[in-house]
Amino acid sequence: MASRSFATFLLNEQHYGIEILLIREINRQLEMTPIPHAADYIRGLLNLRGQIVTILDLNKRLGLKDTQLSERSHNIILKTDQELQNINNELVTAPDKVGFLVDDIQDVLIVSEEDIEFPPANLGKVDGQFLSGVIKQDNKLVAILSVEKLLRQVAFS
């Protein structure tokens, strides 16, 4: 029985997860440089040890309210497509360095493939096109995000 691991986090008090293989790191560096005339969900640019990373406000990208920065806010920095080629050719993120601003980091969730159910048409105000599945755990529902679909229409230049 194959298992999968997800980093879980909160957005607007709802639990979400991203395949852990897609993640380079999670950090609390929240000082970003705004980008004039960028899409409203692009929070800004982050200088991460000399590398420039585009940070998307994941709440805003999903059509929710803007993320209000707090001591619990974090950035989830994704691996690039090139970094993923060495791990799994089926996984896709973006050609450039990108990250997601989230409200709060939770736990790593390890589940069997059989525990992942088809996503609903929507989950609250989030369009189901951005979901790849859902996991029922204890008394909560964890929505698994499709990173590929979230990044598909984003320009990073």
C-alpha cells in the first residue's frame, strides 16, 4: 500500500495540504518587496539567501481574503521543475522559484493512497479546480491543493 506525505497548513481557518515532495523549505521570512502592477495575489519578492523568490498570497490566489501577517504566518517555498525532475517526472511546480504565503503551518500528514478522496466541486469559497483531493482526518477535512493548477496561469517575470 503506497503512502503519500503532505505538509498541512491553515488558510482562513480551513486545513489544506501540499505534497511534501514539492516543498524546498518552510520559513518565517516575511519581509517582501512589493511588485508594482503585479496580479493582486502576488505578495512580493523575497530575497532568500541571495535567490529571488516570488511569493503568492495563497488566500488571495484561492479567492479568499488577503493574508494578514502574524507571528504564525509562514512561506512555503516550492522546488522548481528542474529540481523535481531528479525526484519524480510527474510532479510539476514552476520553472522559477516561487512560494506561498499561508496563515499557519500545521503537521505533516502521512496517508495511504486509498485515504485520498475525490475533491468536491468547491470547498467553502475555494473553486474545486484547485483541489486534487480531500482527506478526512479525525474531525477535520484536509483539502489537497493542486500546485500545478494554482501556478498554471501565473507569470513570474
